[in-house]
Amino acid sequence: MQHSKIGASSAERWLACAGSVQHLIDNPMPESKAASEGTRVHEGCEEVLRYRMEHGISAGGAVEDILLEDFNDHDKESIRMYVDHVWGVYTTRLQEGYDAELRVEFRVHLKSVHEDAFGTVDAAVICQKGPLDVFDYKNGHKAVDAEGNKQQLYYTIGVQEEFDEEPWFFSEIYNHIVQPNNGGIKTSEVSHADLEDYWQELKAGADRVYAENPPRTVGAGCDKFCNRAQCPEYKAAFEKANPLEFSPIEEPDIEVDASEVKGLSVDQLSDLLKAEDMLKGMATDARSILKDRGMRGESTGDYKLIKSLGNYKLTTDVKDLAKLLKLPQADLVESKTKSKAAIEKIIKAKFKDKNAKAEKLETLLENCTRPEGEIKLVHKDKKGEPYSPITFEQLD
């Protein structure tokens, strides 16, 4: 599928740095494992939602289980969270009396911004002369806010442009982010003034991108979105602000080491703060490189790999667990079964007798499993047995 140079998913980057568009064409970034996993879960979300649209199934169903049989339990829960939320809003709009239309994975084109401005919306519930709900699924662990989300605002303007016979076709506008791995469901109401302001920002940003010499702007986005290692502007800004190059102010009454920040001038302190995001970015790269070396069985200097433990998962049906713990089932469930830590708190609050409390906590632990977590790179002095991967070189 063709992607826009000034699309919705990259709006935060190209609005901040117009020159990044051409820079990434010349120096593309490889797709990460996390991105490919997110794409796969997106496809699962689309398939189940389209099945519900076709068959009118309001929740669950054996056929949906078959559609998701190739996904692990965590991804199944993530997909169901997204599908249930979209479907729930859709059915609510119908119950409210609107002639609601549910669209899934459809393209919007912001021709009023630029001919190249287009993108694909995960889902939207469209009620003409009524509310508009726009949905975006996020599979990552880094928090994504619904309020002021540039990608969602872009999509919202794109949907609005289909109904251009009136300045504002929708009475209310809501943007929904569904992020199972960080925060769950997040919803933000968008005003018409917000969209008008953002349309102006998009138009000005597109003009900068397609100018003869698009400017490059070094900033926080370099760390998040760009191939900064190949950017001369980024390198120059880092070299200017590198604290290792700083020397202390000469004050005879104060002894300072050359490496101490308190010995820097005001201008140097200002440059150091400007460099904060760049330094974080370089540290992120260093961590990734050392982790890759460790996974190949190579030296990692003062750092080591450890295998962390994942979160506990219940191995017993919540109904049976409630009987074992002699607790009401409702205490153990919110929108889904509560975590082990949450159930522990309930047990400690409900059972005052020490022996009874200990017995219930032991029963809970017996009905949980704790899978292995991710492999982490930590300093060698930190607790944790070093993880030594078996490599083909070692086997040879």
C-alpha cells in the first residue's frame, strides 16, 4: 500500500522537521520487530470487526475464537478490547437513534491541505448531523494520549472533508485511542476550534515540506522518529552541546571537577538542556547495540543480560478461584479478571486472621503461573543471574 510522505502516522515528525521527509527517503529506517507485531495485531482487529459487521454478532462467539486461533492469549485480549470498544460505541449510537455507519480501515484524503496528504483510519462511527467517533489501535508500550493526538486530529479532518457542503458537519467529535499495553481505552472530545487550528498547522507544515529547501530542525523528535545517526544537523547540534567538551568556570574560591555540571557557564547549561533528548537517544542506541552483542554471546563491557520475570497470570477460572478463596466473584472482576496483585490486596483487606490470610495467599499463588519476561541489559552490579544465550558459534 502506498504511504503518504506527509501522512497521519508521521505528522508529529514532519510538522516538527520538514527536512526529515527527504532525509528518511535517503536514509530509511528498518522496520522494527515491535512494528511488525503491531501490524499483525491490527490485522486481527480488522478481521474480527469486519466479521461482526457482516454477521451482527454483538460479543464473542466461537467463530471469532477461530479467527484468533493463531494469536497468543495476550494479543487475543488486546484485539477483543479494541473490537468490543468500537462495537460498543457503534451500538450505543444506534440505540441513541442515529443512522450510524461503522467504517473499518478506510482511506481519507486531506486535499485542502495537500494532494499528497492522505492516510488510513483504523475505524470510525459516523453519524451525519450527529457525533463522529474516530478510533486508533496502538499496540506499543509507550503511552499515547488521546487529547491533542496529531494523528487522530489528521484522520478527523480527513473524515470531515467528505462532508464539505457545511463548515462543520458533526455535532460532537470524539477521538478514541485503544492501547491495551498502556492505559487501555482513552477518549478525548475535540472542538471545532481545535480542528480549525490543526488544519492551519497542517497546511503550513505541508508548505514547508514541499518548499525548495525544506528546513531541518533538531529536537525531541530526532530521538523518537528519525534516523538521526545520518543527519548532519543532528551531529552538529550534538557536538556543540556535548557536555564532555565543557570546561568549568574559573572561580578560585570554588573547587570543581571538570566533569561536574555545576562548573558550567549559563550558556553551557542551556546547551546541555537542549541536548537532553539527543543524549537520551544516543544512550538508547548504545543499549540496543550492547544488547545485540550480548545476544550474540559477545562482550558487553560493564553490562550484562538478565532474563526478567513476567506478570503473574491466573491458571484457574475466576469462578472456581472465587470458590477456593471464599470471596464473591464480583470482587475479582472489573471489565476483566483482576491481576494477582489486586486480588492479593483484596485478600489482605478481607481476611484479618493471619493464618486464614496466609492460606488464601498461598491458594492464590498455586492458581497462578509466572512466565519468563523479556531479556534486559543491566549494569553488572545489579541483581539477577546473567543470561547467556546459546549461539550458533558456541554450538559449532
